[in-house]
Amino acid sequence: MTLQRTKVTMRGKPVSLIGPEIKPGDQAPDFDVLATDQSNVTLSDSKGRVRLFATVPSLDTELCDTETRRFNEEAAGLHDDVSVYTISSDLPFAQKRWCGATGVDRVQTLSDYRHMSFGKAYGTYMEETRLQCRAVFVVDADDRVTYVEYVPEVTQAPDYGAAIQAVKAAIK
């Protein structure tokens, strides 16, 4: 597995990301993660749709909570052929509890705790913490990556506006 030494930091300290650095134009890598009902979810499960994947360290932190709520609000104004996902290393049970407590209903939370499959495929797996770094990927209906943001400091928010614009641009 590729180890990236990147400019990504967590509380100012550099982290090592396991996996390749994804770039716009790349074919979206496959992955195998868990939904809150513990069913497996792969990239092909949403084939033909535009997808926004946001990775966060843990839904039980203030910024990750805020980010997922924000993308949930933004999802309300997007086309019906768009799926929005938040992927973390939280257990599916914790994600289900969090979604129920917050009323998030337009973002599907996915757990990468078992194999870190998404993290290793998209280069978001922080070796030091076994958590996801903060990143956003937009994948078009043809499984091509059209937008990537690895947030330089994990404790900072992504560029919501740029991500939503990328989703809108990917809609055919």
C-alpha cells in the first residue's frame, strides 16, 4: 500500500496518509464499507449517479457534526440523481445513533472501520490515528473523479461552495 507523506496536518502535526493521492480525472477506485444496517456498500452500488464523498475523522466531534449537517442541508437543493455520503471510521451503530439524534436524512453515513477500504483506496487513512482525514471527492455518473479536496488541516472545514459547485457541474 502506498504511503503518502503529505501536507495534511492534524492539530498542526503532519500525518501519514495510506493510499494513493486521488486527482481529478482519475477513475474512482472501488471500496467496500458498511451502511448503518451493516450491509456492504461499494462504488458500483451508486453507479450512474453523481456522488459526493466526504471523509471525516468522527461524527462525534463538533466540526465533523457541523460538516455533515451542512452537506445534508446542501443535498436538499441538489438534483435527484445525486448521492451524498459521509465516511468515517465510526462504528455503524454509532453512525445510526448520530443520524437519529441529528435528523440527518439526506446524507448516507458509511463506516470504514472494518477494512479501511475507502481510506486506503482514496488516500484518506491517517496511519497515526486509524481515522479518516478530512477530504471531499465528487465522482460523476461515469465513475470519474471530477473534484478533490484534501483539507490541509484536519481541524478545518472543507470548501463547501467549491464541492457543491463541482457536484452541479458533474450533473449531465
